[in-house]
Amino acid sequence: MGHKRWLVLLLVLIITAIAISGCRQTPDTTPPEPQQQEENQENQTDAIREEWADSAHATVTNADSSNSPAKRDGCIICHDGRAYNKQISSADELDTGEPVGADCETCHTGHGKEVWQSGLVQLPAGEVRDGGGALCMDCHNARSIPDPADRPAPHASAEADIVMGINGFHVEGKTYGSSPHTAVKDTCFGCHMADLGKGYPSHTFRSELETCEQCHKGIDSINMKAKDDYDGDGTVEGFQDEVDGLLKMLHDTIQARLEGGTFTSTHGRIAFMDEKEEEMEEVPAELYHGAWNYYLVANDGSRGIHNPLYVVQLLQQSILMLGGDLGEAKQL
Ligand code: HEC
Ligand code: HEC
Ligand code: HEC
Ligand code: HEC
Ligand code: HEC
């Protein structure tokens, strides 16, 4: 082999080496230009604004009705973000203008920011100190405590009570527990405001499956298969279906005790009707307490996910208290 050939081969090798090292880019460690940074932030705020605009917080409850809770004394403090922020409960005290839902200012300034940072909130059922989720609990709570004399109903937003495992009616002699979900960091934030890989906390306010995966490997549905048959229908279904089954059983057990009568939640109270559809004045306390637990779980909106152990215990014990039959159900 002549010298020339070796030389050519060497040259080719050197060129290839240079070419390869040139392709491997050195990581860019210089911070983005201030202008770029500003642009990124603007894009992020736009994305957050879009998610929020599609969420329930951007709508005012029954906005078109003159009876909307965003226009009524006592209701506006949760149903109008400005009223909440200034802690105003009289509609006259609030400036005029169209009501707003829970907007950016509601949570990021004023009273909202204070509650968020303090992690402390006063609920009708007592004080809760458990991180940032206090902000959500300030509005998302049952608004009342059980009272068989006045018979209040839990509000449509009983989430805080169920998540914290408080405010249900407890049967004497039975101990109630809470599921490990209560320990999720910042409670509500942990599941409803997670960073889903987009670089900012989600503002759809929905809880997505991704947030469950860190603890439930391989989970394929929010309605994940239960560990056991809690409603005693002989099959192990999705956990939310088990809870629906228990809710129906409790409903039917209360109805059966009313012998042709019915019960309903209306104007913030639980009303019991006799077989002539007339409201009953005397109602046994245990029927009211069973109905309270029924609405507390139903109005929580998560079909048991917020606190699986507490919800199964509340429903099963209420059914047994009222003489219902759980069959072969796994009792917790
Ligand atoms: C100022 C009171 C207020 C605060 C604070 C608040 N919410 Fe809400 N939220 C509401 C109201 C009122 C609605 C119902 C709006 C409507 O009529 O659609 C709602 C609706 C929702 C819904 C949709 C419910 C449904 O049935 O579709 C979710 C989920 C939710 N909120 C989660 C949260 C979370 C998580 C937080 C804390 C980060 C929070 N909220 C903080 C008042 C509040
Ligand atoms: C402590 C805060 C708070 C107060 C006070 C409050 N609400 Fe609400 N309300 C909520 C929240 C939060 C929701 C959203 C519940 C959800 O979707 O989970 C809601 C939902 C509702 C809904 C929708 C129910 C449904 O099933 O879709 C109505 C109607 C309503 N409230 C009426 C009222 C009225 C009327 C008042 C005053 C008498 C009132 N609220 C006072 C927090 C409150
Ligand atoms: C219901 C309450 C609520 C509303 C309404 C809301 N946010 Fe947030 N926002 C939060 C919470 C809670 C976090 C932090 C979540 C976490 O860190 O786990 C957050 C985080 C953020 C962040 C990330 C930086 C930071 O401050 O932590 C930005 C930016 C932001 N929000 C912008 C907005 C904008 C813009 C709007 C209106 C379009 C808005 N938010 C509406 C509750 C809210
Ligand atoms: C362990 C995770 C987790 C935690 C913690 C959690 N949530 Fe949820 N939440 C869920 C899931 C899952 C659902 C049901 C969604 C479904 O069925 O698709 C839900 C449902 C809801 C709903 C009803 C939504 C609807 O569309 O009807 C509201 C409102 C809500 N949560 C608010 C809260 C509040 C307020 C807190 C804190 C007090 C909280 N959540 C804590 C996971 C969580
Ligand atoms: C921080 C960890 C953690 C997160 C996040 C979490 N879970 Fe759990 N979950 C647990 C633990 C621990 C248990 C108790 C397991 C046991 O009983 O063996 C549990 C129990 C449950 C149960 C009760 C099962 C039964 O049949 O008794 C259901 C259903 C459930 N989780 C669903 C969910 C869903 C849906 C999400 C997401 C929205 C979620 N979990 C998020 C840790 C978590």
C-alpha cells in the first residue's frame, strides 16, 4: 500500500471525526434573552387564560336568572369572585356591574391569596389547617352542619368535608377513618392543579388520570376497579360504581322507612314528604342523619374518590343504622 493511500485514509478519518464532533451540539447554557423570557411568560399566561376560560370558574352560576346566587345576599361571597376577594356578603355593598365567576384576581390577590398562603380556613364543621387547598375549601364546603331540628342540607359543594373526613353523621361506637388521599400535598391543588408536563399548573381545574399514576401504577380509569364488593351486589366493579350502588341502597332504605313518602334537598333544607306528598313536621333524627350523609356524599361530586375509606364507611353505617341489608358486602 502506497503512502498516498494511507494519507488519504487518515484525512478521511480526521474529517469524519471533525464532522461528528461538530454535529454534537454543546448544551446551550446561556439564559434566554430577557425578551425571550417575557415572550415565554406571555405564552404561558395565554395558555392558562384559555384553560380557565373553558372551566366552570369562568361561568357564573345561573347567570341569566335574577335569582342567581351571584346576585343574592349571603350567596355572592362564594358565587362572585370580587365579593369573595373583599369578603362582602351583601349584594348592595358590591359595586354594580356584571357578576364574575372565580377569576385570576379571586385566587391570586386579596382574601384568596391570604387564605392560600396561610393554609388555614374556617369551615362550618371546624378549622382546617392543611396547606394551599384551604383556598379551594373556603368556597367548596358543605356550608352547614347536621341539625335534626332545622334539617339543613349540605350545599352542592361538599368537597372539603369529604376530603378531610369531617362533618358526616357518625354512628355511635363506630370509628371512622380517612384514606391516604387526605395526605396529598396541598390537598385539592395536588390533584386538580397539577403540572401535567406543560410547565405550569393546570387551570382546567379538572383532576386528570396522570395525577393518580404516581401512586396507582398502571391505573387506566378514574373509576378504577375497587378492591372489594362494597355494595354487596356480588361483583367487584369500578370504585365509583360501588359508591353509586351504596348511594342507591341508602336512598332506597330511607324511602322504605317513609312508607310511600319521599325526601329531597330543597332551598338549603332536607324535606321529608309523607305518602300524601305533604311535608312531614316530625322526622326521626336517624332518618335525617341518613339523608344528610346521602347528600354529603352525592354533593361531593367525586363519587367517593376524594376519600374512599370514609365514604364507604359513612354509607355502609348509615344503611345498617336504618335497618338496611348489606348482604355479602365487604364492610370497612
Ligand atoms: C370564590 C369561590 C371559589 C374558590 C376559591 C374556588 N372555587 Fe371552584 N367553584 C366555585 C363555584 C361557584 C363553582 C361553580 C361555578 C358554576 O356555576 O359552574 C366552582 C366550580 C368548580 C369546579 C367544577 C365543578 C363542576 O361541577 O363542574 C371544580 C372542579 C372546582 N370548582 C375546583 C376548585 C379548586 C380545585 C379550587 C382551588 C384551587 C377552587 N375550585 C376554588 C367557587 C370557587
Ligand atoms: C361557602 C361558599 C358558597 C356559598 C355561601 C353559596 N354557594 Fe352555591 N355553590 C358553591 C360552590 C363551590 C358550588 C359549585 C359546586 C360544585 O360544582 O361542586 C356551588 C353551586 C351552587 C349551585 C349549582 C348547583 C348544581 O347542582 O349545579 C347553585 C344553584 C347554588 N350554588 C346556589 C346557591 C345559593 C342560592 C346560595 C345562597 C343561598 C349559595 N349557593 C351560597 C359555594 C357556595
Ligand atoms: C380557583 C383559583 C385560581 C384561579 C381562578 C386562577 N388561578 Fe392561577 N393558580 C392557582 C393555584 C392554586 C396555583 C398554584 C398551583 C400549585 O402550585 O400547585 C396557580 C398558579 C398560577 C401560575 C403559576 C405561577 C404561580 O403564581 O404559582 C400562574 C402564572 C397563574 N396561576 C395564572 C393565572 C391566571 C392568568 C389566571 C386567570 C386566567 C388564574 N391563574 C386563575 C389558582 C387559581
Ligand atoms: C386524590 C386526588 C384528589 C384530591 C386530593 C381532590 N380531588 Fe376533587 N376530584 C378528584 C377526582 C378524581 C374527581 C372525579 C372526577 C371524575 O369523576 O371524572 C374529583 C371531583 C371533584 C369535583 C367535581 C367535579 C365535577 O366535574 O363534577 C370538585 C368540585 C372537586 N373535585 C373539588 C375538589 C376540592 C375542592 C378538593 C380539596 C378539598 C379536591 N377536589 C381534592 C380528585 C381529587
Ligand atoms: C399520594 C398517593 C395517591 C394518589 C396521588 C392517589 N391515590 Fe388513590 N389511594 C392511595 C392509597 C395509599 C390508597 C389506599 C390503598 C389501599 O387501601 O391499599 C388509595 C386508595 C384509592 C381507592 C380505594 C380503592 C378501594 O377499592 O378501596 C381508589 C378508588 C383510589 N385510590 C383512586 C385514586 C384516583 C382515581 C386517584 C387520582 C385522581 C388517586 N387515587 C390518587 C394513594 C394515592
